[in-house]
Amino acid sequence: MSLADTELSIGGVKLKGIYIAVVFSLATTIGSFIWAASSLYGRLEAVEAVQVPDVTPLHESIQLIEQQLKDNDISQLSAKLATLGTNLTTISSQQERLLEITTSVSKLEKDIETMRAIVAKAELVVEDVNEIKGNWDTAKTEYDDIWRALDALAMPL
């Protein structure tokens, strides 16, 4: 027995099986649409029930931020950053030069300390030479005095 051969008799009306299947399919489809619409309607009511907070303070805050950005001239920021980058490069190269100068100054300080030691030794030598010269001058004066005395004894008046 096939669906096409099946008949249903309701109140004196004979319905074939294929019509019953089509009507049943349409009825379930319409029922599905009604159920989906009801579900959607319930969700929409739930969304409408949610209270949306007042966004006026946020709007005011956004306006204040926009005004501050305009006041601070953010559009010039990239040019200022480029200038800053150039300045940092210059500072970096100058720092390298300063490090080289610092190294040179350290070497010069060592040389100066060496020269101070040499000068101190030279001053000691000069003191010794002055002392020797003073002794020599004293000895020469005494030697000359002795010769004068001998000359005076040899040639009396």
C-alpha cells in the first residue's frame, strides 16, 4: 500500500494520502514559522526590557577629549617627533664625542701627574744644585781670601 493509494474518509469527504501528506507538511511548516516568530518576539521583548544606560556623560567626555586633542595640536605631533628624533641623534653623536674627550682628558691628567712628579724631582735637583753652588761660592770665597792673605804676606808694604 502506497501513499497515493491511501484514502481517509472524514465526514463523507474522501481525502487521498498524498493530499494528507501535503497538508500535514504545510501545517508543520506554518507551525514552525509561528513558533519561530513567537520566539523572536519573546527575544525582542527581552531586549526592549533591558534598560540602556544614559550615555550623556560619555558623550561629554568624548567631546572634552576631542577638545583637548585640538588644543594640544596633535596634528603637529609627527613633525615634533621627527624633530625629537633628529635631536636624539645629534645628542647621541655629541655624547660619543664627549666620551672621546673624556678619554683624552684622562690621558692628559695622567701625563700631567707624570709631569708634576718630574717637576718635583727637578725642584729637588735644583735645590741640591743651589746648595752645592752655595757651598762652591763659599769655598771659592775662602780660597780667594787665602790667596789674598798669602799675597799680602808675600808682599809686605
